[in-house]
Amino acid sequence: MIGIKVARDRVDAVGRELAAHPAVCYVAAATGTFHLLVEVMASTNRDLAGFLLEDIMKIEGVIDTETALIIRLYKQASEWQMATEKDPDAPAASGSKSHKSG
């Protein structure tokens, strides 16, 4: 997981550019210390280093990064939904699963 500090006027542009990268699995704008949170899958430490030191730092507006390696996964739930720009009136994500009938 990578936390990225970005120039405030570049958050959307940087987020979209990261989302287009083939190694990126997840990109989200967030509150808190980092403007963007990114999950990337790298086959080797060398690949991860290339992404961190070359790919991310080439993006205009990136100020700083902090990387945390996931060493053990206790739960991964990906069925929650969040309001998007297309549906701004949808309820905010709470982390709970979305139950669909039908």
C-alpha cells in the first residue's frame, strides 16, 4: 500500500494517471495524511522500486510517498460500494457488504 502526498490541485489528475498504470490495483482519494492511497502488485522488489522511484515520481504533482508492505492479510472484502461522481447522492461507504436481491 502506498500513501501519496499530492499538490491539492493535481489530486484528480494524479489519481487518474495512477489508475491507468497496469501494476495498480486500487487508487482512492482519502482524508488524512495522504491525498491518495494506492495498492500496487509487483512481482519483485526491483519492480516495486521501479514503480516507486521512477513511475510515481515522474507524475507531475506528486510530492512524497510512504510505502507499507502487506505481510499478512486477515480479511479482504471487496463487495462494498461507494458513491461515484456519476451518483453523488448515493450513501457513503461504510465498509459493509452490499446485499443485492434478485
